[in-house]
Amino acid sequence: MTGFGDRIYEKGMRTGEQKGIQQGRHEGMILGALMSGKTPEEVAEMLNLPLEEIKKVQEQQMTANR
């Protein structure tokens, strides 16, 4: 690729990296709250997130720890 295509590619890579970093921080906050003893319901309320999202992160963590 040259020129315009390279710029589009680079922008896409930066955007993807930023989204990945944000997602990691987001999940880290959820897991930190859960590990401190809060219930999924408390975490959802505290972080103003859907309960389903909290449970999804919790389930992914449990699966990863097996």
C-alpha cells in the first residue's frame, strides 16, 4: 500500500488499539469491583452498566481461570 491506503490502515490500527485499551480498563474496573466482594448487581449500579455486561465479564473470567 502507498499513500492514502497506508493512512487509512494506520488510522484503523490506532482506533482498534484504543478500543482494546478502553475495553481492558472497563473489564478491569468490573473485575476489581467483583473481587472486592461486590455483587454483580452492586457493580452494575455502581458503574451504571447493564447487569448482563457485568455477568458476561464475570463468566469470561471464570472460564479463563479454569
